[in-house]
Amino acid sequence: MIRSLPRQLLLAAGILLVAACSKAPSFTPPPPEVEVVTAHAVNLPLTRDLVGRLTPTLTAQVNARVTGNVLQLAYTEGSDVKAGQVLFRIDPAPLQAALDAQRAALAQARATAANAAQTARRYADLVQRGLLARQTYDVAEATARSSAAAVQQAAANVEAARLNLSYATVTSPIAGRAGIALVTVGALVSATAGTPMTTVERIDPIYANFSEPYSEVEQLRAAQAAGQLKPAAGGTPAVQLVLPDGRVYAHPGTLDFSDMAVDPQTGAVQLRALIPNPDRSLLPGLFVTVRLHVGTLDRVFLLPQTAVLRDPKGAFVYVLNGHGIVEQRPVQLGDMRGSDWIVTGGLGNGQRVIVDGVQKVKPGAPARVAAPGAGKPAQG
């Protein structure tokens, strides 16, 4: 009995030690701290920034219409001209001589026609009295008719010569900005070759030509069909130009033309905008950014990139509900607006979206906001 006592004491001590360890308190980690933004629906103007190139709304090439030597350059190169304003003067002397010759030919034709008509009338009286053969009268009558036709031909030649003389004064066919002179004083220009003399371009208003990928056009149409996109004011998308130095051009324009076909090489649709240019500061050939205001997205949300995650099923966000429990919400995304995603579906107004600490949370687990008032409204 005395020898078994230490063993009993050791066994009792072990039991007490195990009991003490089983009563040690368990440790539960605190909920992770996160930052949130409050989702607020906004009506977001939808724009597209596309590369465009300016071209004149009308271009007229001024060519020589008569042959002769240039006597005068009558305009200032690069200046604005009016329709009908004199640009060049061609030596009119040969053309004036040709007109005088045609006038003389007309006078001769009229005299010949008058004699032929008088002879025909005289022969008609002789035929009635039986003093002249009918055949002779018929010949005289035919000569009179031919002479009358020759008068008309001579009159047409006079008019053609008068037109040629007027073409010696070269005028602008349209109002616009006249370019550099392509001929100099003393140069021989040709009517048959159609010698180019200058070009006049109408640049007020001016065209902005650009293209948009067909896929984006279809996205806009789908959004409008789903009722998410309100059409722009007046039904016509407004256009703004962003100049190469970053300034927004003061005068907005309108979409003027949309091609009916897709370019097979680029997959884009050609578009054209009409831009007012009252001070002629926009010049043809300039590359600009065309900002196309196509409409307004109704009731969408803007969220930072850090709030949006992806899995094989698509995009989703973590939402902190009213009980402080994390919920996973699938969302539908639109385009990027700056550094924010445009969320078009899957969120409700006023929901708290986790934007920082998303790696520490799990759906169904609690989380807490880092500090009171840390949530910032997600606005446009």
C-alpha cells in the first residue's frame, strides 16, 4: 500500500492537469476592418472620344476655261473671298478679237439671209403669174431657209465668243477661303488642259470625319433598346471637339452623316459631324478628338476599380448589409469612366460596397467599417 501511493498521486495530478487545460478560454479573431462607399444612382452623360480629321464642307477647284496669258492675280492668297469675286484676269485681247470676228460673221449672215428672203418673195410673184418655173422658186425658197439658219448659227457663235471673253475674268464659284495661286502672272493657261489656278474651300461650317467601331455602335443600340440609354436632346447626338492642346472647342456641332456600311478592313462605321467655324480658327487637315455625346445612362453607379472583382461567373462586388455581414453581389458592368467602373445592374441605391479590404472578407462572415463615417458616396 505504501509503494502504490506515489502512483496514485501521479495519476491524480495528471487528471487535474487535463481538467485545467480543458477549461482554458478559446480565442475568436475580431471581424476584419474594411472601407466602403455608399452606392447612389446617377444619370450619367455617355460620351465617346474618337480621333477625327477636319475637312471643308465644300471644295471648288478653279480651272482656266480659256487659253491665254495671266495678266493679274486679283486676290490675296489665304484670304476669304465671296462668290463671284475676281481671282485672276487673263489677257482678253485675243478673245475680244474673236468676238468681233463672230459679230462680223453674224452681220454678213443676216445680210445674206435678207437677200435670199427678198429673192424668194420676188420669185413667188413670178411663179403666180406663170413667168418662172416652179423649180427655180423652190431653189430660192430653200436658199432663204438655209440663210436664216446660218443667221442663228452665227448668233450662237457670237454668244460663245462673248462667254469666252467673260471667262478671261476668273471669279470664285463659291464663298470660302482661297488657297495659294497655282499659276503666276504671265503664265500661259489652257482651256483644253483645264489648268488648275487655285482652290476655294468653304470652312464655315467645317466637317469632322471620324469612325466608331461597329461593336460600340451595337452596344449603344442595345442599351437604348433596353431603356438604359436616354437619347440626346433633340434626338441628334451633340458633338464637341477637343483641340490638340487639350482645349474644348467653344462651338458644339451635330452628327451630320452616318455610313450605311461597315468598313471590312477596320470593322468601323464612318461618321461625320458638322461644326460651326465662325472665326475660321479650325483648318482643314487638323486632327482633333471628337467627343460624341450619344445620350444619358439612366440610374447607374460609379465604383472604384478596387471594388469590382471577377470569378468564372463574371464580375461581382462585396456588400456589407445592415447586420454587418458580407454579401457577394454579381453586377453588370458598362465602360470605364476615368478610374471608375460604370455599374449598370446588380446594385441597389444606398448599399454599402466594400472598396478596401476585399481580400480579408468572406461571404456570410461579419466585417466592420474601419472608422465611423469612412464610407464615401459613389457619385458621378
